[in-house]
Amino acid sequence: MAGVLMLSTSVFAAEPTIHEVYLVVEAGKFAEAETMMNQVLQAHPSSATAHFVLAELLAKQDKFLASQQALNKAEELAPGLSKVDPQALAKLKRLLASATDHGNRDVGLSSAQSQRKQFVNGCVSRAIQRNEDAASAASFCSCSFDVLANELSHAEFMEFERTIADQRNPEVLPAIARARPKLEQCKK
């Protein structure tokens, strides 16, 4: 009977609150906070506030491209973000603008699209050189970019790009090993 009770309580457990997510972030447990935010967004995909909190969390991890994408989604859902603290919104926008100004990954949507296109084109070119199917490679490369943009910090992504440019194997990078399970899903 206890096993049934445990199962039912875990199945019906409520998603975390935004306050709980902030507490986990303050403790420096970013991966746990991201998992919590994914639960919140799964339950409330149209919550502009949840997308904003995710944007803040990603920015704290130097995942500027993913942060900008989450902020764009929040603003798309609720133009002006009236339910978000204006100071927090201004702070996040300054941080993202500063990341661009100081030579970090471009975070603007058109820059992100340009970076994505450049990454995918290079990836597909390397696949074609290995006699792989271009259409399958394009799908895999697009998925891989999305995973890397969401999983790697700015510094890790730059290290990955340098490794590729130097024609070294990126599989040895700890960040790639960490992202491997999600990258494997791109092969399906």
C-alpha cells in the first residue's frame, strides 16, 4: 500500500513555484533550477513570466543566445511584460546587450539566425565530405545547434567552435560529454 501511495503522490506532485526556482538559483544549483523551469513551462507553456524567469536563469549561466530566445518568447506572449519587475527586465536586457557589445555571442534574433545558419552550413559541409546524406545531416546539424545553444555556456560554445576550427575532435570536451544525451536524440 505504501508503494501505491508513493506513486500517486509523485504523479500528482505540483510543479515548482517561481519562488522555489529563485531559491534554487540562489543556492547555485542551475541545472536543478532549469529542470524545475522546464516543469513549469511544460505545465504553463503560455506563461510569459515563466519564459522570463528561464531567460534570467540562462543569462546567469552565460547562455546568452538561449536567454535571448526565452526573453523573445516572453515578450511575444505578453508584449511589455507588465507582470515582470521592470527593474529585473531592464537588468536582463542590459546584460544581453552588454554580452553583444563586448564581443560575446551575438544574441539578437537576426544574429542568432545568422550564427545558426553558419553553424549548420559548416556542419553539413563536413558531413558531405564524409559522404553522408545532406538532408539527414541538415536535420542533425540543426538539432545539434539547438542543443548546444541551450546546454553550453558562452565560453564552452566558443571552445567547441575553436576545437572544430582546429580540426580537433570535440568529443573530448567535458561540455560535449555533458550534452551528449541530448545530442544523441538529434540522431533519431
